[in-house]
Amino acid sequence: MATEIRVPTLGESVTEATVGKWFKKVGDAIAADEPLVELETDKVTVEVPAAGAGTLAEITVKEGETVNVGALLGSISAGGAAAAPAAKPQAVAQASSPDAASTTKQAAAETAKIAGDGGAIEPRTMPPAPAAAKLIAENNLAVDQLSGSGKRGQVLKGDVLDAIAKGAPSQPAETPRAAPAPAPIAARAPSTADDASREERVRMTKLRQTIARRLKEAQSTAAMLTTFNEVDMSAVMALRAKYKDVFEKKHGVKLGFMGFFTKAVTHALKEIPAVNAEIDGTDIIYKNFAHVGVAVGTDKGLVVPVVRDADQMSIAEIEKEIGRLGLAARDGKLSVADMQGGTFTISNGGVYGSLMSTPILNAPQSGILGMHKIQDRPVVVGGQIVIRPMMYLALSYDHRIVDGKEAVTFLVRVKESLEDPERLVLDL
């Protein structure tokens, strides 16, 4: 009896994935719970394990293809030999046996169910995605004037945001019923023969596509502004040098800077709740908790795992959780739950040598703190010029919800906590 391999539930708001890599070939023996295939979602990479032992009988979706949740990926036979590869849909449709006809109807029904069209598959276009439809209605846009980048021309949220940014016409007066569709975006200009031979074209991973889309959405939707300050890291560095050995011996984790910064951020968020809020339509949602995202660079791109309830943690607990998430990110083992629910983000470009930057919001969050390189600089203290280890801080925020005074105050509170770290211990 064959066991089906299907795309598992991938988490909240994740409906599709790209087949990244098959670990087995048809005919290979498989042990129970052994990873079979790697799926790339717009948030994490997920491995699909075997439900039971047997032989990989069939692979129905090739590497690089996009699949929906619940889609059939292949099958495992219980016997020692692989089953013959299934016929392609076109061949099945031409088969004359009752079993083949039944298989064809079942496949069509499954496809229709995934498409969500009640049983009839529209070969040309699909209705706008729910999030896109909401934006279309709110902005009174004409659907037939929007170019869809989804499957079968489906209009996605990003398509609507791009159209709004370009000044798409509204429905009643500006859009005639028979108006032609907008011209497609011009293709990349061809390279010269000499240059083309030295170029390499690589398809963007699902994760990289999502990073690009979300960063562009953040710039298109938020009224983004950045404010700067600098912090004297002398006190934190002295405290760290004094206690790092006993800290590691007691807690089993190194004492870094991220624990101090995360704790300082949670203190500031309590005083300035607007930085920890988000906009939903005409409402503001204030979060009475702090789930702090920590940006981590991997070989596949930037990911932002979340330290949940960081405001309730000690510095030691924060360091342990950051260590766990960082290791999982680099090993490609982050779960969907590890990536969801963040209310504020910290990005540390200083580890790569960045002296100053303007970080982009991680939508729908309203604030992101950029850390940078610690550099000895001359500063004036008590009327004297002294050399101190200084770091520039950057807070990018959504000006629609966070006023300038609130943003500056937030950054000053972070600075004060770091320059007097005893405040973090005493919860001041």
C-alpha cells in the first residue's frame, strides 16, 4: 500500500512553498521519519519527513516548482521495490480504462479544491487574493487595471501596493470600462555578447523573493523616518569584562551585547508603547508584550527569529534564547513559530563593520533599532576631550503612528540604559 507525501501545514498565513531539494531518488529505501524533501517558504525552510519506512515510489513535483499546502509531492511504497512512475496528466486523460478515468476525475477535483473555485478551473485568471481585494476596495481601484504576478495572473497584495505607489486610477471616473491594460514593465536590456558570456543567472530563492517584496512593501506603505543617537559603551563593556567568565560558568552561555540591547529596548517600549504598536486599517493595535525580532544573516539571506516575551526575561534568558535561535537559523532549522509574532526588531550591522545605516521596517511593525560598529572616538566629558568606545544607534519608525518626540525619547531611553546598565538590573 502506498503512502502519500503531501505538503504539511506551514504555519499562519503561509499557503505555498517551493520545492528546494529532494534528498532521495525514486527507488531509494526510506526509514521512518527520515527527511525526504526540503521546502522553501517565504519565512523558513522546512524538511518533510517520511511517515513510514519503505521505498520512494514516485516524485510528482520537481525541484524549483511551487506547491500549495496539502499538495501531493510523491508517494512511498511499503514493499521493497518502487512503483512505476505515474503517467503525466495528459497521458492519464487519454487512457481509456475506468481506473484511469477515475484517477483523472480525482486529480481534477483535487486541483479545483486547491484553486478554491468550487470545482471549475478558470484557465486564464484568478480572483484577487483576500489581502489584495481588501486594499482594492479600500482604495477604490479598478481590478482590470491591475497586473497580477501570482499564479494564472492572480493579483497579490504586493501588486496593489505597487499600483498605489505608481498612482493607479480609481474606479468611477478615471477608469473607462474598455481601457487597455497598463503596459508591462520593460524587460532588462540585453547584455553585449562579451558581457553575457561572463554573467551568471540564478533564480531567486523563495526566501530572497519574500525579503525583496516585504522590504519594498514597507517602503511603499509606511511613512518611514530615521532618527540617530550615539551611546558610550564603556559601562557595558566594563560590566561584560568583569562578569563574562562567571556568567558563562553559571548560565552556560556567553555574555554578549545583544542581551543588554534587548533588555534596554523592552524598557523603552514600556515607556513609549507607540513604537511597539501597529496600524490595522484605521485602528492602532497596542501590544502589551514585547516579542523582539533579532535579525540574523544566513547563507540564504536575512531572517528575523523572535525572542518571545523578552520583557519578562532576564539578560541570561535572553542570551540563551538568542543563541538557540541564531544556531537554528544558521543550520536552517528555524520553525515557522520561531519567525512569527514579532513586535519590534533589532538589527546589528556592526558585526559586519557598519558604522551607520538606516534600517528598513519589518512590516507591520512600527520600529526597528539599528546597532553599529563600536569605534573609539574623541568625545567631550566634563569639559575634557577623552577617547571612548562609541556606537551610533539608528531608530527607523513609522511616522504615521510614532511622533518625532516619541521616537527621540525612545532612543534616548535606550542610550540611558546602556550607559548606566545598573538601570536594567534594577528595572529603572
